[in-house]
Amino acid sequence: MDEIVYPSTLTNGKTRDEIVHLLQKRLDEARFQHCLRVEKTARALARLHHEDVDRAGLAGLLHDYAKQIPVADYRQLIETGPYDPELLVFGRGVWHGVVGIAYIEREVGITDKLVLQAIARHTTGDPDMTPLDEIIFLADFIEPARTLDSEKQARKAAQTDLTEATLIELSSTLTYLVGARKLIFPKTLETYNALLQRSESN
């Protein structure tokens, strides 16, 4: 495979190797390998759907950068930063996207708004998701190591329709959360409703 090189305008001058090194310091090996697979999947989806391949790849690579930051650190950041205090009733599953981009900006130096937005939205969705947002949301769900039926269905749908694939993922996530009696982040339900309406109007 050809070596991936990101434009310095996206990375604030860092090479991919430097970014990968920072990622490895933050994650265990299994999570790190997942990020590499998501990067590759995101780039392939972006190429297929004529979206920005480099933004997709960089967001895919860094989407879980903050996944394993200690809960106490997150709580302190939410309590002292410009965040809705209602976030505190959720956990890292939500925080590592919505709040985690603060660590990516500070430690990696990524400031591209579209890259950060796609990372922020990959844990919760957003009613106004762009194709790039959907690509990162999906790449995390359908990367090659994912083998559940819903993941396979979303992978197939993503070849032709990003929104339909995103709805499959959202349906799976909501079903899991309800079945496990876990809290549902309000924006995730709003995203499902918005995308369903968008899909039905097309």
C-alpha cells in the first residue's frame, strides 16, 4: 500500500509518523490498531463518495485518540471548561468524541474545523451530519474487524448510501442502549429522527 502523507495544512506541520507516535502513547495496542483500520476505511469511503480523502483519513486515524483518557481527567475538564454539565451523567463513550477533541487540539495540534467536527460527532451523531461526519461515524462501525450482522449490513449500505448506512448504525446502537437499559444521549435520538426524515424525503 502506498504511504499515506497528509497535507501539512491539515496537520499543522506534523508528519503522519509523528501523529501515529502520539496516538500510540495514548492508546493500548488493540485500540491503536482499530484506529489504523478506521483510517483506511474512512479514506476508502471518502474516495468512493467523492469526499475529502485526507480529512476523512486524518479524522479516522484520530477518532479514538482520547478514548482511554482517565474518567477523572474528563470530569475535571467538563466541570471547568465550556461544556454542558449534563455531559457528566454520560461516560467516555460519549466524552471521547465531544470533549476529546480538546486533547487532540492541545496535544496533536490539529485545528481543522471539519476534521474536529467529524471526530466530535462520531460518538453521538448530529442532526446536521455532513457526508464527512457520516464517513467517520460509519468507518468506526464497519472497519474490517467488525463482524456483527448490523455492521455487515451497514458496510454493504455504505457502498451506495451513507445516510442509509448511518441509519442502520444508529438503529443498532439505540437498540443496544435500550436493551442494556443505558442512558441515550439526546442528540443521538435527534440524529436518528433527522436522518430518517432526510432519507424519507429523498
